Amino acid sequence: MHWMIKCRSKSGTDELRTATIPSHIANLDKFKDSTWFSGPIFTDDGSSAIGSLRFIEFSDRIGAQEYIESDPYTTEGIFETIIVERWRPSLNHRQLTYSRKDETQQFILYCKDVAGSSSIRKLLREKHHEYLNSLSEKIIARGPLLHDNSDEIIGSACLLDVSDRKEAEELWANEPYNMAGVYNQITIERWMFGHV
């Protein structure tokens, strides 16, 4: 199984985060083979790290929870919130093999569905895929969020590679599921390639 782990840092932890980076990297190295993407979430201007994002493989939620709970950023008390969601990749891109572009910015889109979204998803699935396929050069990774023990879709997660936040917002504003009201929660945050 694949998992999206999205963490938000407590305010005032910049110095502690910097001091913890060496042990954090050493811990990431233990999971290099199972990590698809890993990196910090930043403020829009790229000046300050405010969280962390991982896409990673574990056989179950227990493994994913134990992984993030043993991360030095967690044990040092840097994270304020931790979200762990089952994720199914729709592309085969991985951070170590993805061809990075010059002068672009990356964003993580995290979307949760409204209740009863399955019928709308089914109706618009072909248009959804056509739209995202047309933007293949701007998408690093994408896929649905799932219930732990079933294939029921509860949201979407997508890594974008675009010029700036405005382009990210415009791209997603025209996404068929979004236009049809599939999502009741959407966050768009600056992300950067980190250590894998």
C-alpha cells in the first residue's frame, strides 16, 4: 500500500528543525527504497519550511504511523498535526527518477471529498482523466486517497510542477471534479523536492 503523510509544523520551531535535520536525513535514508516522494512544505515565498510531505509504501497504516511517529521531527515535537491517508499512485514517477525543470515551483494539492461523491466521480471520471492527462508535463504525481480497507475514494492528492501559485490555482479551478463540487476541502501549499 502507498500512503500520503502530510505534516504541519508548530510555529517557532525553525531553529529546532534546523538542528534536527541531520538525524531526520539519517532516518529518511533507512526508507529510501520505499519512498516515492519526500520534501518540505514551504511558505509561498519559499523562505520558511512549515511542514513535511511524504509519499511512501508500507503494508498497512500501522507501519506508516510507526514510521512518522519515529521520525526525529516528530520525536522532537516539531509537528503540530500529522495526516496519514492511504494513496494510490496513478503515475509511475518517483522523486529519484523525475526530470526536474528549471524555474518552476512545486505545489501539493490535498483534497477531501464531500459525502456521497462516488456517483459524481463515476460520471466525470473520463473527463477528469482527460484533463489531467492533458497537463502531464505539469503533474509530478497524482492519485486518489482511499479508505484503508477498501477501494472507496475519499479524496485526491496531486503534486504540481508549475510557474507559480496562480497557475496552480487556475489549473485546479478548471479540473472537472473540482468544478462539479466533488471536494469540500482543498489545500494548495508550496512544496519542494527534499531528501530521499
